[in-house]
Amino acid sequence: MTTTATSSHHLSPAFPGRAPWGTAGKLRAWQQGAMEKYIQEQPRDFLAVATPGAGKTTFALTLASWLLHHHVVQQVTVVAPTEHLKKQWAAAAARIGIKLDPDYSAGPLSKEYDGVAITYAGVGVRPMLHRNRSEQRKTLVILDEIHHAGDSKSWGEACLEAFEPATRRLALTGTPFRSDTNPIPFVTYEEGNDGIRRSSADYTYGYGNALGDGVVRPVIFLSYSGNMRWRTKAGDEIAARLGEPMTKDAVSQAWRTALDAKGEWMPNVLRAADRRLTEVRKSIPDAGGLVIASDQDSARSYAKLIREITGTKATVVLSDDTGASNRIDEFSENTDRWMVAVRMVSEGVDVPRLAVGVYATTISTPLFFAQAVGRFVRSRRRGETASVFLPTIPSLLGFANEMEVERDHVLDKPKKAGEDEDPYAESEKEMAEAERQQDEDTGEQDMLPFEALESDAVFDRVLYNSAEFGMQAHPGSEEEQDYLGIPGLLEPDQVQLLLQKRQARQIAHSRKRPDTEADLLELPAERRPVVSHKELLELRKQLNTMVGAYVHQSGKPHGVIHTELRRVCGGPPSAEATAGQIRERIKKVQEWATRMR
């Protein structure tokens, strides 16, 4: 028999049409819509994709309450990615009268509980235990952040083994995409016209819709560039500007240099983030900030910097620390300014007062970025804004500009015409080989550890709603403060209008000086030189062609010419050189060739 949920009498008496926790007095429109679709179709498997902060937990517990009340199921099993999250689920369920045991490990479950909350890792260790439980009683399995079941083959197989007999399976995710092609259990894949299979959700509620409904906060991304200098494992010292077109390795090394606590980039960005937090707290008194670090040593170093900058201690959360979960809970309830964490708070952890973030990790997958930003978007009242500070890394800026793009998990990689993804890969390879003849030492035994030497920070731009605003400015300048001082309570259209006004004011001020006299930092974004990665590859190909021609003209080997170009023009090997440095070398080779005619 098919039923349709149109009013609160369909819900459990313990749940009379009200959200168990969160901002809404009743179910949000998307939650009610997803409920109605589920109850009408009564599917065994249901995948709900809802942007981080939209209220997936509320929807899932509402549905669990309905299924228990109508005796469709007799018990509930929640599978979560982390220990902290399974406890968070148990606490949320308890608020509406569903008792889940977050410490269950084996044996019969106490009669006082309606089910268990476990981790994917726990399922991986004992899949048959959970299969037996699913077979003995009619079970609803809630698979939170289901994409984690694809993290390893063993986890995916364990989930299939354990929950294949389950009566109902509800899969939840805020990011239904992975960087790999591991299939996700209990997810339906449909083949498109291009022959590629993509995940198919039963109900989708994206960030764009949530932003329009006022369910999530608008996010202002503040990007910081700067000059970096580091020593490679081969012993070469390289200098580059963060955000300039570089090879993948050079981008990675410049990024690591920026995040080094001993340089100037991190202290300057943390100061700016703290000034932003001060502004936000004028409107949101308990607003907190979160720094997401790459590793434990960095996290401790950042916490030390925060103490020096603010005079107050930051909460440090390390994933292998036994008290980590309690520290997150304490920070969620108090009014302290800053928390520093290593990955642990990147997904699912609910700290609604987080409003300012610093992305201080080198993890560059779209999934992790989306989950990290998701920590700041949960709205408690209309008008709250979120601010996230980023290094000027092209991939991160791309993710920030695609916040509202809805994705599906792609199971098949598109077929390439050839083996190489990069049409210039062969040319790049030839150039590298030519330079390596005399320019680079490839002996592994002589390799030195990577070393960040120095860095500085420059306010680069603001990204909001897929648009860029502002011009580069020195830390502490009035231009930077113009953006750090944006009020913490604004409607999305007000944010856009204010950013446009501030940019117009800065451009007008900048145009009082001619370009020939202006420093790059004073130029507005539309007048700064921009070189795409494709254009950079074309420049390298052009240099390689010029050097090849000069080889025949001069009789000198490729490696000798590249070495001489570096000596005369300066800069790193061509694979790590900027567009400007490559153009200088092209000009110099042309000059040499002209002289020989």
C-alpha cells in the first residue's frame, strides 16, 4: 500500500512534524519533499544528496522515526565515517526518542536500544556480525556519507556483505563524487549518451537551492598570493609567485612553502582571518574560526601563531588524540575564537558557530574541499555569511568558483584519443630530457629534503558567487581591510552589491596612476597579466622549438643551450619557469640566432 506524507500525523508521536534539532521549527521544504517521495515509492534503496549543512541528519532521523512507527523496520543501524560522527548521530537520535548504542562491538544488543551507530571501519572488521543482525530483525541501514564505502575495496565489499539482507537502506551524502572510479555500494549508476556511467540520486538538494532558501550561508572566499622561495630535493633554489602558471610539482612546492609556519605567509593570513573573525563577531558574537591543517606538527605550529596573534589559546584537535571528540564538543558549546584541526573536522562534524576558515592543507581533491567548506555553511539565522581564506592555487580557486555545480560520481573515465592526457606531454618530456643532460642531477642518493626558505603574503582577490572581485594589496593595507571589514550579517544579494561597490572604489583609486607607474599590487584584476596553463604549455613548446632550431644552427647540444639560457636570464629549469621567464628565454634565443646569420 502506498501512502503519501502530507501532514505531520504520518510521523511518530515522538516526532510531531518537528525537526529533532537544528534551526527549523518544522521540516524544511526539501526534507518534506524527500520524505513524501520516499513514502510514496517505498524503495528498498534511496540515495539522498544534500549539500553540507542542509540537514541530512534531520531528514534521515525523521524517516527512521516514520519507518519504526509504521513497523516497516524494527531496528536502525547508522554507519558513519568517524568515531566522533557515530556519537553525534547517537546524540541526535536520542533527542527524538531513538536510542542508538554508539559503543556496540559484538553480541546481543541491550533491549533498551533501537539500534546501533558504527563506523565503516568497524563494518570492515566484522561484516558477518552486522549481516546476522540485519537478518535477525527488519533493519533500516543509514549509510552516512556513503562515498566512504568506496574508500577501499574491503570497505565496499564489507558493506555489501553486511547490509545486503537489510529491509531498507538510506544512503546520504553531501558530495556524491569521488576522485577515483571505485563503485559505491547500493548506489545506482546510469549510462549516459557518452557511454559513461554516473551515480543516480533519488533526491538532490544542491548548494545553490539551499542558498536561495536561506538554509546555508553564502561563502566569501578570500585568496592570498605571495612570493615563495624553496630548495628542491635536487638542491636547486626556486622562487615563484603563488598563483602564477607552473608545473604541477612547482605548484605543490610553492603551496607547501606558503603553509610553512616559519615563513611570513601563514602569520599574515592568520592575522587577516582573525581580523575578519573580529568583524563577524560584531554581528555573530559566538562566531568561531577553524584552521584545517595538513599534519599534526603544522597544527601545533599554527596554534602557537594564533596565540601570539590573538593572545588567546586555540583548541587543537588531532585525529589520534583520545580527547579529540570531547574537545570538538566543548568548542561547539563555548565562545572561544579559534580551533585548529587535522582533517578530523573536515566532514560531517557539526559546529554551527564556525564562520571563518583557513584552508591550510595541501589536499586538493574536490571532495575534500567541498566537505571542508561545508563546515562553515550551516546557517542558524538569515543573513549569516561564511568566510574562507585560501592560497591562490588554481585548483582551489576552480573549486571555489564551482560551489553551486551539482556533481555525480563518475564510474568510468572518458576515453582519450591517446595515452597522454596532455597534448604537449611529449614535447615537455623532450625538453626535460634535454635539460637533464647538463642541467639536472637525477641521482636519488644525492637528493636533499625539500626545504621552504621564505614566503610573503599578498591579498589577491575575493571570490563570491562564481565572480572575482578586488585587486592585489599588501597585508594590513586599507585595500585589504575594505574586504576584511565586510559585515557578518548580509543577504546574498547584499554581499554581491557590497563587493561590487568596493571593487569599483579600488579600481577608481588605482586608475589615478598610469599602468607604467603602478606596481602590480596596485593593478585591478582585469589589468593584471593572466596566462592559462594551456598558454604556458604553448610557450614552453615554442621555446623547445626555438632551442631545437638553434641546436642545428650552433651545433651545441640542447642541454648546453638551456643551461646557458638559465645563466643569462636567470630562473629555474624551463619546466618550473614562469611565463615571463620563458618569454625572456625565447627572446634571448632569437637574439642569438639573429647574430649568427
